[in-house]
Amino acid sequence: MSDVEEQEDEIQSNEEEVSDVLFEQDALIIQDDIDIISGGDDDANDNLVLAEADFDGKSALRGFGYNLLANEDGSLKYPEVHLDKEMIRTGLSHIARTLDTFEFAYSRYDGRNRALTEIDILGQYVHLRAVDLSGNRIKSFKSLAPMKHLLVLLVNDNQMISLEEIPHLPFLQALSAKRNGLKSAQGLFSNSLTHLQLSFNKISNLIPFDDATFPNLTVLELRGNNLQSLNGLNVPTLIRLFVAQNKLKNLNGLKTCTNLTHLHARDNVISTLENFPRLEKLEYVNLRNNLLKRFSQTQFLGNSPNIRTLIAMGNPVAELDDYKMEMIAANPNLKRLDKQPITEIDLVQGRQIRSGREKGILPPVNDDSEVLTPPMPSMEDTMAEEDEEDEDDDDNDDGSPPPEDPEDQDKDQEPPPRSSGGPEMDVEIRKAST
């Protein structure tokens, strides 16, 4: 099995992928369970929304000895928690050589789940390259501006409402800001990001989201937002796009994503794939649990000729007859459909259907609202239809059958000799020989 096939098998599994990611030449290892870095299949997260409840800070506050008071309305009153040197000391790790003085310093800080509201002192640690501040109550991260060598910043489960609260960090490669209060994907400076995770916010559009700001972006995570369209997306370097659990009605907006290999768009309300672009490198498409009803819509996936894995289960079209063959006919290089391997026999049959339609031998897909896709006729069906047509030719103009010939009632009588006496006699001869 090739490396590519092994990777596809991992993508198909239902286990959470957790990958180690190497940054910079000193091989800084990030080993956190981070979806954006792992690039895991969104099929592996069927219960993601239920499993990832918003952090409320209660356990962290009590763990650090804070007494929670109640407001007049009964809600909890959270105290201000400022980061101090003792908290920093307990979270520092990974000694590495600095990039400017070539001395040694801590390169990583873990400040997760401390109920922090203010982190100004952290900006003094300019040699940090990976910072995790997830699970706090921080509204702004501008105090991290002095960290010019920062490569990875994780700020999941905080209270940031705008990406403008992230300072310009020229070498930042991975930013994860899941479950904040973001309403827009705009606000970042032009950057060096390769991975951006903005899932489970309130982002409603991507206008604009382009290569002027993200010239190196390869992985974009936007699951669980309020996106209704991908218009405005213009990032040619993008390789993996995760837009599951939004409100997308179509997939317009992908035309410029010419390097895209993986598209995850399950759990939307997609009902049409018209204008689906030609993406030569696209190999994996997940459209599970959408509203696709007709083969005349799914066939637009064939515009991208190298799709190897397609997941369309959970759509009404998956319940139609000939579903498997129609998917293969539209995507002749498929290896997996709905997590099931495509056999060589299936592949040959699907390609024959596609070839027959291209040559005009077979009818095109026709499953509009009042006409479902007709099944491909077998040779026996074709012969039976010809016999029915011949019988129709013998009917009278008023639709009544012709009068019976007395000779036909005598079954023991020899059939009449072959004659060229006209079409009616030819019909009688053919019936008798049958």
C-alpha cells in the first residue's frame, strides 16, 4: 500500500487524528490535540459540537483558590485574574537556542485553563515560539506583540470578538482561535500563517479573505460558523478547507483555490453544485448530510476529474436507484464512495456509462423535478420494447386490436410460408417463428 493510500485510510477512520507538527529548523514539536494542526477528517467528529462545550472558567477559578461570588441576577461573578511570574514559571518548557543571540531560553508556554483576564507580563518573554492560552477569559492578545519569533499561538475558548486583537507577529505559522466571539474573519495583518483555525465562532461571510493577507495559507478551519456562502475566498495556496456545520447552500467561491486537495463541507444545506469549478488537485470531498436530491446536480463534481474519495451519504440522492453507478460515472477516478472501496467491476461499468453518454449512445442524466433518472435498459428490456412496438403497429387507428384471424385460432395448423407480401405478413411470420 502506498503512502497516499495509507493516508487516505487514516482520513476515513472514525478516530480523532492527533499529529505532531514540526516548525522551523530546530524541529519544535507541538503535541497538543489541535484540529487545525492535525487536519483531521471532519467525519471523525460527529459529536464535535456536543463534546466541545464552551469553557466557563469555574473549575479553573476554584482550582486556583478563588471564591466565586454571585451577581444580583444569580449569575456568577468572575474576578479579574492577572498573569504573574509564578504562573509563567509553572508553564514554561522546551529550552531551545534563541534565534537572535544564539543563547538558550524557554521556547514554549502553556497557560491553559487558568481563568486569566490579563496577560501583559507575558510580552516580556520575547523568545517564546509556542504559546497556548486556551480556556481563559482574555479579550485581547496585543501584549504579545514583542514576541517576534512566535510560531504557534493557541487562544481557543476565550472572549476575543475581533481578530484585530491579535498583534502583527511576522513569523506566526499557526493560529487557533476556536470558540471565541468572532463575527468576522477579517482583521489580521498580512502574515505568514499556514494554518488558521476559526471554528465555532459567529463568522457569517468571507468578504474579503484573500492572498493579500494570507499568501501562505494551506489549511483553513471554519467549522460551526454562520457561513451562507464562500464568496470572497481567494487563497490559491489553500490545500485543505473545513467548512462543515455552516449554512452553505452551494459551493460557489472555490474557483481560485487551485491547489485544494481536501474539501470538508458536511452538515450544511447544500442543494446544488452548479458551477462547481475544475480543481485538478482535488482528491477528497465530504458532502455528507446535505440536501442534494438529483444526479443532475452531483454530476458537476465531475468538473474536478481527480476526486478519489467522495462521501455523499445522508443526502436524498443517496437513496435513489443507480446511486453508486451515477457517482462513478460522474467521477471516473473514484476509489472510495461513502467509505466503501470501489471495485474494478464497478469502475468499468461506471466508465462505460460515462463513455456512452459522451458518445451519444446513452441518454444524458435527466432527473428534473418531474423526471427521475431512468435506469439503464438491459438487452432483454430493449428486445421486449421492440416487440411491443411491433404489436402497436398492428392496432387500428382507434386503438382497438385488429380482428382475430380464424387461422390463428388453430394452434395445430402449420405457420404460413415466408412471404414478401407486405409488413403485416412479415409481422405474422415473426410472431409465428417466435
